[in-house]
Amino acid sequence: MNHIKCKVGIIYHMYLQEDLILKTLQLPFTNYFAVSNDVKNKIKQINTFGKKIELLPNSYNEEEFFKISNIKKKKRFFCNTRLAENKGIEYMLEAFAMFHYEYHMYELVLCGGEFHFGDRSKIFDFIECFLRKHPELVDSVKILGNLEWEKIPLLIQESEVVVLPSKYESFGIAALETIACETTLIATDVGNLPELIQDAGLLIPYADSKMLYYAMKEVVENMELVKKLNNNCKKIKIQYEAKNVAKKLLLRLGDNIS
């Protein structure tokens, strides 16, 4: 009987359970990939098995995420991240409260859909308490329910600014989707976000609502900056197109074909 060898690689999307990663490093995969240098370097610190960890980033479908010409932008800040602890939602609300004092016409849209990991009750309690203290924001802060995936690109495109105030992002797929749509982006300088975003968005420290507020003011007042940031998206997004990442994967797997 002829046996066909199947090349099998493993991709590490995040660094959470060290014991699980150690177990997988001992398995005979043909390739070991990490979605970012941040994850790769973390694994490197515990990789005592001599396994080569290669970079294979996440990608986006360029047929779904692209710039729509002449779309009418809404005066909206879209926080394209799930409502969970360590996603910086509390700092987003604090910054928006300061911003709203000067710019009443803007709205803040949050993603409130269900997620299978983590306890959302604390952050929902915080939002409810925050809005009780700031009743002037009740009509300007909107929480979306479960979203159909194909509606995300239009939400990004319609928004004047996308904000990602996370404590940590192992890759930052929401940031990549925003860049792919050439939409103005504000994000924290954590994890892989600085390497991914480069000069296609404004980077701020995590947990600094005042700096976030300043960044929000900057992108609504400085149209020259916005134009420059959005134009810089073009050179970054090409390398993350699904077809280009797929070619890299096939090339790497092909190197191990005997």
C-alpha cells in the first residue's frame, strides 16, 4: 500500500496557555507558524526544542474589505472590538464623554454581540453605570447586537473613525480590516498593533483616556492628517491580502516536500 505524506503545519494565533504551546512544540508538525512577531518572540522564549517558528500573518479577503468610493461618512466612532475586559471599553467611554462635550453630533458605536470567551457582565455593568452618571450620552452611545459578518465592512466604511483601545492584541485583525477599508484608525501601542499599523493610524498608550480624547479631536479637526493616514493604508494592506498570505503558506509547506 502506498502512503501519501500529508504536510501539516500549526499556526499560533495567540500566547495564552504556555503548557499547551509546549506540548504542540513537541509534536512532529512540518511547520510552526506565528501570526505576528510579538507571538513568535514570546514562543521563542520557551522553545527549547529547536523548532523553527516562522511568521505567517492573518489576512483579509480583499473582495469583502476594500475602500468604497464616495461613501457618505457618518459622524461616528466605531469601536470594532468585543465588549470584554482588557479591551479598553471604559477608557473609550471616558474619552468619548470628554469629546462629546465639544462635539455633540458624534455617536459612539460598540459591538455588543455574544462571544464564547470571557465574562461580559462586568463591562456591561460598567457601561450601564457610566451612562447613568452621564445621561447626556445615552442617545449617543449605541450597542450593537450580534452582527452578520458581511455587514462589518460597511460599518467600518460608514464610520468616520475606528477605535481599538485594547490592552493587548496578538495580531489585530480589526485593525487590519480598517486599514483594508482605508478608514481612519486610532489604536493602542500594544502587542502587534504598532508593527501592523505603522503610519496608517494614530497610536496611543493603553488606559489613557485623555490621550485617546486628544487623538479623537486630532482626526476630526485635521483633515490633512486624515488624508495622509488613509493614503498610507494602501502600501500596508497589500501584503495581508488573502491571496498573498496563501502563497507564502504554500511556499513554506512546499519547502518541506521531499
